[in-house]
Amino acid sequence: ASAGSKVPVRLQAGSCLRTLSTSRDPREIANSLSTLTRFLENGEFTRLHYTHTLQALVSARSCQWFSSSSDDDEVRRPWHEFVFTGPPDQTLLVLLDTISSTDECAGLDRCVSVLEKFLSVGRLEALLWSRCKVGGVCSDSSQLTETVVGHLAALPSITSNRLHTKTPDAFLPQQYYPLLATNILCMLEKTCQALRDGQDCSLGFVAQLLGKVCMQGYSSFIFETLVPRLSSLTRTDPLWQRVIQKLLEKIPERCMESVITGLIFNLRGAAAVSRLMGNLVVTNKKAQFVLTYKLVLQQYQHPTRLLKSLLGYLALNAERRPLLKQVLQSVCQVWCNSSAIKHTCVEQQLYVSKALLLCVALLNLSEIEELREEMLQCMLGGVQCRLDSNIERIRRMGMVVGECLSHRLDMPGSQLKFKYEPDEEIIELKSLMESIPTKDSEESEPEHQSDDTSRLQPESETSLTQSVTSQSGRDSDSELDSDDDLTPYDMSADQEKKKSAPPRYVRDCLEALMSSNDAERVELSLQAAEGLLRKNVKATQEVSVQFCKVLLHLDDRYNTEGFQVLRQNAMVALTVTDTKPVVEYLTTEFYSLNYSLRQRLDVLEVLALSAQELSEPITNKHTGAQPIAAVAARDQSDDITHWRQIVETRIQSKTRRISKSATQMVKAVPNRYASVAGSFIFPLLRNYDRSQVTFDLLGTDHLVLGRLLHTLGLLMHLAVNAPVASQMGRALLDFVWAVRFHTDQMVRRGVMFAVCAVFLSMPSDTLLTDLSDDLMETRAWLADVAENDCDTDCRSLAVQGLILLDKNLTTQLQLPDVET
Amino acid sequence: MARPPPNPLYILRGSGDVVNTLHFCCDGQGPSLLYSGSGSGAIHVWNLTTRRPERVLESHSGNSVIWLQALKESSTLISQGRDMRMCVWDLSEGRGAVTDALFTGSVGFCQCSLLETQPGSTLLAHPTEHMEEVSVVEMKSWTQVCTLKPDLKLGMLMCMKMWQAESGPVLCAGYEDGSVILYDVSHRRLFSCLKAHTEPVMCLDVDVCRQKGVSGSSDNILQSWTIDDQRNLQMHGSVQLTNPGVSSARVRADGKILATAGWDNNVRVFGWKKLKPLAVLQHHTDMVNSVAFSDHQDPPQRLLAAASKDQRITVWSIYSES
């Protein structure tokens, strides 16, 4: 019978199609459609002719009968039946192909609406299920499967490529992928049911699909819907666990990374990861690589939560624990690698530190004993490298991790202990170690919390408010007997009485600082110094260099409050009051023997601050800086200015002004820095490469080099518009050129800052003539740093420098055009 | 931000020497007066309305006046000087003569204490030539009622205050070793002893209504103590001062605030209930020797006066609004 009906099926289908394309009679159309629908039960038709038929039906040419009678239920019902009961994979392919190939017309709209309907009536699930049943359609060629997977995974892209802004919401990734996820869930449920009934199923198709979607970067949409359900289903049902683990095993290798990452990212807690993944990390090489290497050592954008679940997952099972040790070993190696510290960014170092602490916290005592030697080496090396660093964040990270490790290694009597100010980052790092005892409780009651948080929160809040009210109640009881009805006055002026009086003369002050053993006298002198120095210009000039010497060598012997600031202010006051000799002294001392790094840094800071103050116009703030003679003169002529002022104000008040703008003219004042800028900068550039026993600027003392470059940049920037600026800039660029590839990031930051300062302050014409030879090389170097440097600040400064250079270039190149 | 501390209401200058002691007399009859005793033996009678000295009494043959008090009824003033004598002054109708005097023999700085048990009968407690001894005498006849002496060695008598309790006059005395002792005057015995400080007790005051007292010493602790029903002294609260040394402490009559005179030139004001610091009055340039609250009937008029080694007297109005 099948041989007999073979011809009629093809022919009948053909005649029906002809009828449909030509006829305008609804009844006739309906008849042909129902005939076609009946053929769906015929395996040959669905396998061989369905695609053609559907293509013909939806193609633009045959659309008029449908649109003309679109409100006719008689036609619509068989049509829907034909489309939505036919083989779903073919339908989807035809619809998507039609959408992407059809021009804009009514046919396109119809196709879109059919596809929408296709999604909404749950044909996706049918599609997935048909591919999952063993002995179903899965005997297709792998090429067709590939096509179907591709179309399913890329539906949003395919449709929006064609429809642009008119894409329906249902096709947007935000809606489509969650829908796909729900369909996958339904399908998995069916699979479980089938397995219980003793049927075989194949998860290859879904695995492929999942992999493809994740590869395209939509893992978050899929897993946000999928993961919470799976996590709760697997908690009770071992069959589900097996199904999911099988599914993950079937994921194609090239998609493994994105699937696993998305999965772990969306899972809460190590126990959930363990339920879903089983021992995948042991059996699958790729998964092992991703989990034990890539996620820990190569990527660093993930939240700590992910690291916690990942490492907790490794720790949960005896088969996986060797992997945890392996991770710890590799993390240790990276953590104590000094070149890694220099060439990776701070964020990644933080991430690795977190991983290290988590690993250590998860190990038990016997495992720690095994790895003791390695961890000790790692700790000592890593802490030392980090303490060498110029960046405070890295230093602190080293201190915290060192402390935690030594605590965990539990060395009697030789635990590391550092002094630092705790901030958020440090607290987080420390909490990683502490979270271990609570680990078990977290596992025993897993993500119930995530479901129940909304219910739990109000409770805890009420209990909180209760405790607050009870506390306040107690307070009010005790307050009955208090003195609170009397509000206190400001008592900030209540300070401890000093025994001795502050010095009144510069020389007294100097003497006290030089020779006094009385803590209070030294403190008072230091406090009084700045004011005295600024007020008594003549007296200051007599002893300026000596005073500066004393201050530079002054130790904080008595733990004076604000010692550094007071000392620095006094030195700045000296420099500003008697610039030439003091600057000469400071710049020579910077390179001389037997100073500590701190003192050299102080010199730099004082120079920078003084230059800044000198370059600012004199404001009322520093009236004390004016010579005392001027003050006396003003006192004498006091009454004269007084009446003059009165007359002045009277005239002002009586005069009616037509224009208001000119009343506040900014008075030009000479820039005090411009004339002395050279003496600040050139001595500092002179001796940098003369290495001494106590000071090796280009070697180990790169901290000072970084500060020096920064200070030079500042001095350069403050000298903008000064005549000497172009010479300064040239000299500075020469200096910078020698150290531009320094390994320390602080130094590189300094270099970038100095370069930016030069570009900002140097007149653009001289800049171009000076740079002309090296212009291209400079640009290339800046571009390279902007792209490849591991330090964020260096990169952004380099970009800044490039912009400035380009701006200089364009103004310079445009100028002749304007003139001609 | 808390209010800035107030400035003095006015300043009385011209005492010509260190001012040691103050006494208000503002009971409504006649002008409000403030008596001050100076280091050169002069007693100034300040009129608080004109803010001028009404008269100046030269006394104690140029020796420092360390204590002054006026009797409530008659216009009689009693002064104590470093010449080891007590003088009784009749100031009525413009007179200014010493009517009576008592040789105490005390060479110390301890101030006397006066108790008017009933009109016409006044008890005076004064230090004697024996350093730790208190002698209580009846004013009219200078007949000695009793002498009080601690059994233990407590060092010199530093300060005292006598008041009338239900059972009879009671005297509280502070000693050099930091102890505060409560005596029953009528039975000449010791009620209780409290080691309130580690340094000498420099001053004390007792709020009779609340059975609570305060003592200051040369260290930086201000200590308050209570007297329970069995006449035992008990530590109550303490407050730490920024700078050590309290030369005088006074509780205001309404029991709201306490003022102390500090060696650090500051007058400090505390809440009396819990010794909560309320204000630091900074004006003097030298040690403050004495503080006193005025006895105005009308609470808003009540003043605080402080006498200092810098020869000035400052008068403040603080927490007097309600």
C-alpha cells in the first residue's frame, strides 16, 4: 500500500499547492489545507515534502489568498494545524530562512507573526524533545543538527538582522533566551520521566544547543532562569543530578568554558556546584583546565563568590581534593613570582590573593603539613616582593596575606604581624580566612536563602527594630536622672596647659629646635616656626640655610602631634621667604651622602610645595609674608587711608554705573616662581646617574626616582609661561627618555606625568622643533604604553599625553594656514 | 555645633592684688554686694549695680585675707586672715570697724566655716595651731563647743564645711592625705571617713538637700560622694579634668550646676547630677582662686563670680535662664 500511495502523496500535495496559489474560494482553500494536514501523519510527506510545501505556502507569491481572507476562521484553523503540528525543526528553519530572505512586505509580517505564535505555543519544547528521543529524528545528518542548533541559538540575531527596530519583543535576547531555558527545563523534566519509564534519551542536542548559546555570550540569560530551578531539583532527586551531569559531559569541548563559567557564576554555594557538576572536573580534561587554571589564574573579573563556590566545590569531594592542592601550588607559584607582581595589574593580584587565601582556608591540617614547605617559600618570597613595591595597595595586600598565611601555618613564635590601617579590601581579605568554620552551616542549608530571603528579611528587620526600641527604652530610663536638660557649650578650647611659652624670635626658635631636650619647648617651637619665619623676613634671611638644615635633620624624638606637617610647613615657609639660597641648599643635599629616603622625599615635597606657593599670586592668606616694614608704614598712615576709604565708599555709593563689568579687575602680579624656576629644576637633573654608597637612584631606590619624576613634572607644570620653560622642558624630556622603560610602575607613572607636564607647559613651537627628531618615536612609545601597560594610571596618563601632543601638533600645523 | 562658651557678664578690676576669696550678699535688703578679700589684706565691697567698689576695708595688718562671710541678720562681716586672726566687722550705717577678733593660731590655708543655727546663735569652725584639729566655737562668747581631731594621721586640715542636720551640726573636713571626714559636732565623734583622693583635698562643698558633696584636689580628678542614712560617706562619681588642680568648688543653691576654680586659669561648669562637663570659662590669665554663686532670691539673677590671681574678678551669668 505504501508503494501505491507513494505517487499520489507527491502528486496530491502538488495539486493542493496549485489550488492554494490560484484559488480565491475560501472553501476550496480550506479543503486543500486539511488535505495537507492529513498528510502530516504520513512519514514520507513529513520527511521529504513538508519543507517544500511550507516554503511554498509562506512564500511571498502565494500570500494574497491568506491576507484577503485572513479573518476567515475556516481557513485559519487548518492552516494553523498544518504549521503547528508539523515537524517543528523544519518549520523553524523554513520560517527563519523566509524571514531572512524575504523583502519587506505583508508576507514578512505574516511570517514574523507565525514565528511568534510558534514560540508561544510551545513548539520549541516539541523540537527539543523530538531531538532527544532515541530513535526519533536524531538519525539526521550531523550537518542538519548543526543547522538547527545554529538557528535555535541565533534566533534573536537572525530576526533582528532582518527586522531591525521592528523586531517583536519576543525575539529579543532578554525574552527569547529565558523562554528557551524554560523549554529546556520542560524537556529535561520529560527526559527524567522517560528515563523512569525505562526509555532511553539522548542529551547531545541540548548540550550542543546550550554550548552554542553560551558561546555566543548569552549564558547569563539562560542560566538565570535555568540554574535556580536545577539547583533546587537536584537537591532532592538523584536522577536529576545524573541527568544534569550527563548533560554537562556532553557539552562540546570548545563551549565548555563558557558553559561552566556561566553555570558557576549563577550558582550559590559550593554544594550546589557539586550537585550539578558531579566529578566533571576529574573526568573532563577541558573542564579541569578551565576550573583549576583559567578561572583562577587567567581571569580576574569574577566576583569573590565565584571563587568561593569553585574552590569549595573542589574541596567537597575526596576525589577532587588533590586538584585543590594542585590549584594551591600553582597559585602559590604565581603569588610569589616577582615578575608577576611587576607585570600584572593590581586587580588581578587581588584576585589571586583571594584565591590563595581561600585555598589555604579550605585545606585541613594534614594537607597543610604536606604543603608546608611550599607555602612557607611562597609566603616569604611573595611578602618580600610586595613590601618592595611602591604601590601601597600591593604592599598592604602582601602584609595581609602574609599575616593570614603565617597564622594558618601556625608557626610558634614566628607569626608575621604588620601594622596597617584596615580598609574595606583588607577586611574582605581577612574575612576569607574567617568564613571557614561557617562553611558547614552554609552547606547544610543551601540556597534556601535565595528563595526565602524576601520572607526572611522582614523578620530580621522587626527583631532589629525591637532591639533598638528596647535599647532606647532603657536609655530613656537612665536619662531621667541625667544632666541633659543643660546643653553643654563648646569645650574644644579646653586644652592641656603648656608649661613654657612659645618662642617669639626666629633665633630662639632655631636654638630650641637645635639643642633643646625639653619636649614641650621643641613642640612649641615647631608650631611657632612657620608663623615666625613668614613674619620676620629679615631675620629669616639671616639664618635661612642653617634653619633649613636643622629642620631637615630634625627627628620626631618626642612623638609630636602633626610633626611631619609642621616641619614641612616651616621648610616651605623658609623656601618661600628666602628662595635662592634655600633651594640651592636643598637641591644639593638631595644628591649628597648619608640621607635617609624619607629625608630625600621630604626635600622633593618641600620643593614642590614651595614652587606651588611661589607660582600663586599673593593673596590675603599670606599677609604675614610681607616685610614687617610695610606693616609699620601702614600703621602710621592709618588715619589717612581711613578717611580716603570713607570718601571712596561714598563716591562708590553715589555714582551710578552704566556698565557693571569693570568693577572687579584682576590685578596683575608678578609670578614669583618664574624667575627662580630654573634653580629648582636644573640642579635636580644634574646628578641622577651618579650612584653612591647610600643612594642608588637608578637602582634600588626607585621609590625616590618615582617621586623625583613626579616632582619634576610638577615644577615643570608650574613654570608654564615662564621664559625658561622651553629649556626646562627640553632638559626634562632628555632625562625622562633614559628611564621611560623602567620596570617599576610608580616610576613609569612619574615619567608619564612629567611628559604630560612638558606637553602642557612648553610652548608648542619650541616643543615641535625640539621633538622633531624623536616625534614619531615619542608618539609610538606613548601609544604602546597606552595600549599595553599593566598599570591603569600609566595607561590613562599615556592617553592624556597623546592627546596633548596631538593638540600641540594640530595648533602648530594650522597656524601657518591662518596666517597665509 | 555646640554654642561657643559665653563671655563674662562684667569684670571687676582694681583690687590691686591677688583676689583670694569671694562672698555674695544679695538678699534683697539694700544693693547687691560682693565682698572680696585680696592678698594685701584689703576687703573690697563691690556694688553689683554700679559695678564699683563701694568701700575698701584695710584689715589683718596687710596680711592676706583668705576667707570672708557675712552674717545674714545684722550687717556683720567675718574675715579670716593669714595673720592667724579672725575679725568681726560691723558694717551697718557706713561703719567699718573691727568689733571683735579671735586669735586662731592657724598658719595654714584652711578656710573657716560658719553655721547660723538660730538667729543670734552662730557656730564657727576654724583651724587651730594644731594642724589637723578643728575647733568649733560659739560666736557671741567665743566659748569653745568642741575640738575635733582624727584618730589617724591624716596630715594637715585643708578645708571644711559645717551644716545643720536633724541630729545637730555636722562638719565635713578634707585632709592633706586625700581623706574626707564627716564629724558629728554635738557628740564630738567621727561618723565616717573616705579616702577620696590620692593628693591633698583642696576644697569641698556639700549639697545639704541632696546629701551629696564634691571635693577637688591638686590632681586632675573631681570626686563626688554621698552621705547615706547611716552617715557613711560613699564614692559617687568622678570626672577627669584636663589640667590638674582645683582651688575651689561650689554647688549652686538650686542643685543644678557645679563650678570649680582651676589652677589652669579656667572656671569649669558641670552638671551636678552626673558631673557632666558643661562649659569651660576662659578669661583669666592666672590661677583662679575662688568661685561663688550669688544668693539672689530670683533664680535668673543668679550670678557666678570667679576671683583670680591675675587681680581680677569676673562675673558670669550661666545656665540661669530657667
